[in-house]
Amino acid sequence: MQRARDDLRAMRERTLALNAQGGDAVSTEYLKASLNRRAKSLEDDPALPLFFGRIDRLRHDTGESDTGATTGDTEAATETFHIGRRHVMDQAGDPVVIDWRADVSRAFYQASRRDPQDVVTRRRFGFADGELTSYEDEHPLDPDEPDVTSQILTAEIERPRVGPMRDIVATIQPEQDDVVRLTLDHSVCVQGAPGTGKTAVGLHRAAYLLHTYRNRLARQGVLVIGPNRAFLHYIAQVLPTLGEVDVRQMTMPELTATVPVRREDASDAAVLKGDARMAEVVRRAIWSHVAEPAESLLVPRGSRTWRVPAYEVSEAIEVLRTRGEGYATGRALLSQRLAHRVLLRIEASGEITDDRVQNAVARSRPVKAYVDGLWPALDAERVVMRLLGDAEFLANAADGVLDDTEQQLIRWDRPARGPKSAPWSHADAVLVDEAQSVIERASGVGHVVLDEAQDLSPMELRAVGRRAAGGSMTVLGDIAQGTTPWATPAWPEALGHLGQQNVHLEVLRKGYRVPAAVVEFAARLLPSIAPGVEPPQPVRSNPGVLDIVEISASELGKSVAAAVRDVTARVGSAGVIAADATLADVARWLTDDGIAFGQMEDDEALTLVPASLAKGLEYDHVVVVEPARIVAAELHGLRRLYVVLTRAVSTLTVVHTDPLPAPLS
């Protein structure tokens, strides 16, 4: 281990010593930034081991191996590879640690008695604070060796959670590894119940793709989209730990931050604004600005005036409208199309012309004024502002798409004066994003990882899909955890809105995080919230602890404080989750009892969590306060409760005065 750390430090020192001088100032700054990113990716964290496993594989050639030691010069000699979070090489350039994403590392995760993949020995290392403490050997090629569950693997999976989410490179399971290593050209949708590791799989897939397709994704980029800022804070260190520091992480509101959001829509209005039909309404609203020509185009040039009749202009407009180009692109091309018609007439008169003449005509004042009158430049914000504030404009755009009641539901109470003062909601911002895509299509990124996808509206899914235009996606979620009024009922529908075709659907069934006691209790809700979804299959040796405490209303505060004191005395992280409206009461009870706690993103051992933000988070010990109030707080309250109950990875304590929801009784 020390040798690997010394070699990694030497790699970083060599990078920092490189001369960052390019051919010009811009090149120099670009090179400096590249070297800084490279040096940052080579930073060593002494609390993390540089390798966690080793494989000895059969060789089918002779001689010395460049990547490991041989055990002989016969055809069946073995070569050894240490598997770690990143590639480490010595001064001579020979590998000391093989990156977990390399092809040769796959055998570490996939070798089994049924398919040993030439692995003679697989060794797992146990570590504490970065120091080697133990190791275990397995021999997949030996048919006489009994199947034994790895104690090191089990201990790593069940290790208490402290702080943000950590990587799972040492514990990736074969079915997870299959998803992680899908090629960049493949999009995948991962349906996974709580504790199946779908978020970790998505992040490790991003790291794998960045390693395998480095040059391609360096240009196009990778984008991770999460449900809220607290979730992104929770996962923020996973990719840097794996050496990937150039991945953008955003929430959905940040992705569509086109206008200043000042209010929330009523639920029924938000559902309608998120309906896929709104895409057609927005499209019509934009293209309705293109007019039919009533007069011919007249272009004075020299001593003559050239005329393009209205019917030819109409033909040019029709061709451009049906080409599928964006509104702004069509507008720019119309000037060139009309200039070309003028050019043909000039050439027919015997004059010699070229492209410069056509460009000059296209930029001339008569052509620009004529095009402005027929095909005006548009601003996405102002189009949507008019759509939501002008009843007549909305009626024309929504004719046959939305009925009168629906139009009234999404319309603002009064027209806005301007985009800066308009009463924008998040759903309105998504409509502006849609409008912008109709006006001018932006380029997408190379790969998008979308987590908690089941909670997005069709219009939000369209916005995400545009970011992956020309690229691929990793879509993560759980139909049973859909808590928004517009939650996805089935993955094929959601994937259609994302614009993803021929997507591989992978269902992760094994639960590595949530213990059996918690799974069995929470799964009582599934027949009511998602009849077709199976609960995860717990594989942990620790069955977990479930405590249900029913008390009188007068004792609620004291009982919550007592339960919290009990869980904070145990090893690991703890979270207290309650309905958003109840959270202030819980904070007061804990404060009165002298119990210190943190809010979201504080990285405290004990965190107070509103039920609405619990999705995606995990704690070793969870105290849930008044499940009935969580259910009553929203339309899909039972689904929200399912999310809340499955945040626990060791113990779950439920404290309540009100009767438990019927499915749990």
C-alpha cells in the first residue's frame, strides 16, 4: 500500500512540475487548467485505500507479464493485478494499481464458480482508516472449494454511514457491474427499489464512461441531474473520490432556470402545465408569428429594382417550415432563400454574381425589413408570458388541444408587464425552456445521468431529453417512489418523453442497504401505491431493528426525544424525519431536551429532515415521527411514507400518536 501511495504522489508531483506554456495566452491558460484538473484527480485521501482487491489470472502465453508477476514460464502461468479506485504507475510507467474501470478489472467483479473467467485467486482486502487490516482469498477455478460469503464484503456493505454518500467500487455486484459497463452508445433505465444501489450504479457508470470514452466526453461533457440540492450535496464526493472532477451536477429547477421563479402553482395547474400537450401549444404559439406575404419583395440594386413575387416567398416559407429546423434557423435561412431568388434574376439579366453578392442582398435593409415583417425575431420568455397572460393568444394556440376550462386553469390572473416582474412558477420556467428549444435548438451533452426520474413531469422529461440530444442517458428511479402529482406511471411512457428509443431496462432486485425488518414493514404499502412493483430482496446478514412506539399526544415530544437519544448512542448516522409542517415542533422538542442536531447539508451525526426532501438520502438510524401526518400532507402521501420508511439502513423507529395508515396496521 505504501508503495502505491508513494507512486501516486510521484505522479502528482510530475504533473505539477510540467511547464504549462502553450503557443499563445489562450493555449497557456487552457493547458494550466488541464494540468490543474489532472493534479486534482491525483490527490490522495489517506483515509481511503488505493486498492481493495487483487486477482491472479491464468495467462495463455509465455514470458514475463508487463502488468504483474508470473508464477512460471508455462502456458498456464498467472499474472497478478491489484484493483483500485484509480490507475497508479511507477517511475518506469509500469502499472502498480489497475483502475477498477479497466477491462481486466471486470473479472474481479464477475468471476464466479459458474464463470471463473480464468481467475485463480480473488483476494479482498479489509481496511480501516486507509490501513490494511485483513484479507480473504477465493478460488473460483477450484470446484472443491465451498461457496463462502465474504466477511470483508459483508462488512463493507454494512459499514455505518457517516457523512455524504461514498463510492461502492469495492462492493459492486455482478448485476450492477453489467449496467455500469454498458457502452456509451447505449441508454439504460434502471428500476430499483430502495437500497438496491441504483444511484451508486448511475454515478459509477458516469465514472466508467468518462474513463473509457475520455476524449469524446471531454468535448461533450457529462451531466448529473438530481431531485434537490440536499441530494446533490449528499452524492457530491462520489465522483471526485473516483478521480472525476469535471462533472456538472444540477437540480431540475437549476436546469431550467430561464426566468426568476417567484411562486408555486396550484397542484392542478402544475399538472396541466407539465402535460405533454403543452409542447404542442408552445410550438403553435411560436410558429403563429410567421405570416403569409401579402406583397412582393422589392430589392433596389444599382439602377434597377428586383422583384420576388409573393407566391414565391410563400413557397420558400412553406419549405422552411416543414424542414424541421428551429424557428430562428428558418428565419435566418429565409433571408438567404430570398436573396438567392434575387440572385437568379440578376444572373438572368446577364450580370456576373457570386456568393458575396447573395450575402450582401440577404443583409440589405429591404430584405431584412421584409423578413422581419413576415418572420419576426422572438424571445422565448415574452412568447410564454403572452401565452399565459393573453386569453385570445392562448385560445388560438391551444385550439383543439386544451378546452376552455384547462386554458383558464393555466392562465395568469392578469397580464404581466415584463419578464422580470412576471409571476413565474417552476412549471412556467419549463415552458420557457421548451419555447427556447423551438426557437433555437441547443447542442446536448455526451451523457446524462437522471436520478429520481419517476418524479418528473412530461415537460420536464422533454427538457432533460434535449440535453441528451445526440448522446445517451442513464435513467434511474423507482415507480413506487413517485410522489409528485404528475409522477410517471410506467417507464416506457417516461422514456418516450425523454426521446430515448431502444432503451435497455434493468431491474435491480437485490437490496444491499435496507435491512429485512424495514423492507418487510415498508413493503406493506406496495399493494396500495404500486401493485406491479416487487419489494427488494434483502441480502444483508443484519436483519435490522424495527421499533414502533405508540404513545399519548401529551407524551409525543418526550418520546421522540427519548427515541432520538437512543439512536444517537449507536454507531453511525441518524436522521429524524417528519412531515414538513411538524418539523418545527420536532426541533423544539429536541432543543428542550438538550439534543444537538443539524439541518440539511450540515453533515451532522444527527440530521432533521423534512419528509419532502428525504428522497435519495440514507441514514443508519431513522426516527419517523407521526406517519399519518406525512400521508395527509400531500396527494401521494402513502408513496411519500414509503420513501421515508426506506431511508433506514440499520434501525427504524416509528413514533406516533395518530393511528398508523391502514396498510401498515
